[in-house]
Amino acid sequence: MSEEPTLVVSKIRNGTVIDHIPAGKAMDILNVLGINGREGLRIAILMNVESKKLGRKDIIKIEGKRLSPEDLNVIALLAPSATINIIEDFAVVEKHKVLLPNIIVGVLKCPNPTCITNKRGEFVKTRFRLISRDPVKLQCEYCGNVVSGDEVTKLIAKRR
Amino acid sequence: MKELFYQRDVISILDFNRESLEVLFEYADRMLKHIDTKLSLLNGKVVSLAFFEPSTRTRLSFEVAAKKLGADVISIVGEEASSVSKGESLADTIRMLDSYSNAIVIRHRYEGVAKYAAEIAEHSVINAGDGKQHHPTQTMIDLYTVKKLFNDIDGLVYGVLGDLRYGRATTSFLYGLSLFKPKKVYLISPESLRVREEVLHVLKERNIVFEERRNLEDVIEELDVLYVIRIQKERFPDPLEYEKVKGSYKVTLETLKKGKKNLKILHPLPKVDEIDERIDYTSYAAYFIQAKYGVPVRMALLALIFGVEP
């Protein structure tokens, strides 16, 4: 067995690697992405591995699927430090940091109980607009409610 | 600017600019001249009034406005009177109204309903109040009233008093003022009924000079317009919270004597106990004329949405 803990899982040929996820957040990230494993994708989840930057970190490797930046940027809600590597033929062909998108659809639950998005029997996806990046402030496009800081991560709806 | 109204949805007053509101006011002036006649501008059109929450003025003035323009009106009054009470979704109800009529006026206790309805319906949707959020047509009337009284909306000092947390009329009024250039706006409320963060955000973004205060007495001398709203009992999640603030503010004649002589009081009505009844009979009270302007302003809005000229 290698002494390098990051070599426990082999490299992927083609796909997406989400790196620099704060330790313990990998499952939440998959939830935000709406990935539950039943899609048939080969996925490696590494948790609590050593990291020079973060001390400990999580990594997600998704074989055979190139996730678009639009899909992945929503990860910034949970892991603003995350980096995305797009892999082709074992080589990193694209690398970028996540950036919170201006509109977030269907990911967060509005905390306002009288928001239309919380009305039973209506099919309406939540829609939040980014009104401040630092500190993070998001506004519900339906009811106008503003959510910020730590509150935001608590509002991530179960998607799996 | 007329094009800005044609076949559009009216969800928030912030969807408009001052130039378009000035066109609306000019139309309202023209409607006032025809107020005692029945026009045929909207002959053959049907306007739906879907009021899932109680209303007197808004519903009746919309009905009168539509009928005076020659339109027919169909109504849903209260959830119990529609199939929503049988479990039908709001979305399906909207689809039906959309197929039976040429415009939908909607009021609901949930915030965002009008926007949701507008996403479903092909015809114009007019927000007649969604929870504590928007009441754009009330604001059109409020601003029109100020313009009629002072010949201008800019340059005045406004006091907005009461339940600023749950009041949709005050929220919309503040958004509406932000389209103009008020000299200053005082937000006067008990601590627990302070204006919500998203409203402050808009005022700041639009460089409105404002100050939060707790007592009307401290600022009464400066005010040109005092906008009062009742405590919105029905929106308190906890009845105990309501009990704590019940009766916490009241405009009295004694307070007004310290103010400007031509101070005008607006109120979207209904009022409960927040204004001394003796004030009703003074020149301060502008709220009955404000309510009366509901018809010409809503006639103007409907005419502009349908693209007809008085």
C-alpha cells in the first residue's frame, strides 16, 4: 500500500474532479448537485484526506461525466474554496474555482412559510438572486426575503 | 412610455419608472373627467377578480373601474367559494381564469402568488396584494393622491408610520417613493415592526434619504405627508406578538397641532384605532379622497394594459 493517502483511489480517465471541498462536506455537495448514485455514474468520494491548503479536505471524482460550470457553481454555497478539474484522457484540461451564480434555482428552500414556493400543492421551484457576494446575501425572487451568511447553507433542500 | 404598460403584468411597483407612472397619472386625470359615464373602451373584454383574501376597496374599485370601461367582470371571493377549497391547485385555478378572461387581478396571502400566476397565465396578471410583499396599484393611487394634493411628489418630507414589517401598502409605497426624489423619508414604527431588510436594501440602493424613528412626535414638525398603516394582525405568526404591540401607536389631534398646517395624512384603509376619529373631519385627512382615486387610477391602468385611450 502506498504511503500517499491521496493515491488510495485511482485517477479517472474522463470526467470531473471536485477538489478542495472542506472536510465532511462531500455528501452535501452531491446533494446540491442532485447526484444520488442511481444515475449509474462511477463516483469516488474521498473524505478527510490531507490537504496543504485546508488541513483536511474532501474530494469527489465523477467518471464519465463533464459537469458544466453552471451546474457546479452552486457548490460555492457550501464550499467557496472548491476547485473543479475537468479530466480528459487522465489529464487536467480545465481547472477553475467555483463562483456563486447570480441566480440559484431549485437548490434552496425559502425560510418564509408564506412564500408561494412553500405552498402545498403548487409546483414551483425556488429562485434566489445573489444581491451581495461578500457577505453572501440572496433574495427570494418570489417573496423578496433576504437570506445571508450561515443561514444559507441550512436552507439547502434535500435533492437526493 | 405607454408601451411599458401594454399587455404587461403588474407585479411590483419597482417594475415601473417615474416616467411611466406620470403617463398613468395623466390617464387617471382623463378618467376623472369621464368618471360619471360608462365608456365602451373594453367592450367584449372580461376581467377576472381572484381575491383569496378579504378586500373592500381594492376589489370593488377594480370592479367599478373595469365596468366603467365597458368590460365584464368575473369574481372569486375567498378560497371557500372556489374549487381551491376542494384541493384544486392555485395553478389550475389560474389556468381556468386565464382561459375565461383577458386579464387577472389577484390577491392572496402568500407572497409571490402574483409572480407565480403571471408565469402560468398568458394574459396580464395584476397584483392586488400578495401577503406582506407588494400592492403596486395601491401605490399608484397613493402617489397620484400626493401629486394631486401637492402638485409634486419630489421634494417632500414623508413619514411612514405603523406596521412597516408586515404592511404591504407601506412596503410598496416606500418602493414607489424610491422612484421619485423625496426630500426625506422617516420610517416610524415600534422596534418589532421595523421595516424589513429587503426594503431598506432598495432604499439604500436608490439613494433615498431616510431615517428610522420610534416616535411620531419627534419628527411631526418636518412632515408634509404622513402615511399611516394599521397593525396587520392577520400576518402575525404568533398572536402573543400581536398583543405586545397592539395599540402601540396612535395619531392624535394634539400631535398634529405641532405639525405643518397643510400636512396631509394618507392611509390605505381599513383603519382601526391608529388614527383619532376626530381627524376624519379635518383638512389633514386625505385618506377618503385617496380611496376615491382608486377608481380612476385603476381605470387608467386597465386602459393602458389593454392599449385603449380615454
